[in-house]
Amino acid sequence: MDRTPVSSTNIRSIGYDPQSGILEVEFTTDEIYQYFDVPEHLYQQFLNAPSHGQFLNDYIRYNYRYQKV
């Protein structure tokens, strides 16, 4: 999956597959997590958020199933 680099202290890049609804987050620790059934509008908001880490914690991390890749 292609990911877009972001300016964040703990997130390196964010990617999204609209067909499957999978959001992929690469952290600065080189860990990659996939979050499932994420709506595309939420991905767009995440990409444009002033604080990517805060947005992830507030709207995604605890609301969607995920797995470490």
C-alpha cells in the first residue's frame, strides 16, 4: 500500500485502501499497523489533522480493529 509521509513526532506515513477500508499507519519506530473498516472521510480528516498522533488516539486507535503488520 502506498503511504503519504506526514509531519509528526510519532507517525511517519499514512496510507489508505478505499476498496477494503484499510488504513495503514507507519510509526517512527518502524512499526506498521493496519486499521480495518475505516471510512474514507475519516482517513481524509486524519491526513489533514493538525496533530496526527492526537487524531489517531481520539478517533481511530480505540474505535477500529487493528493488527500489527
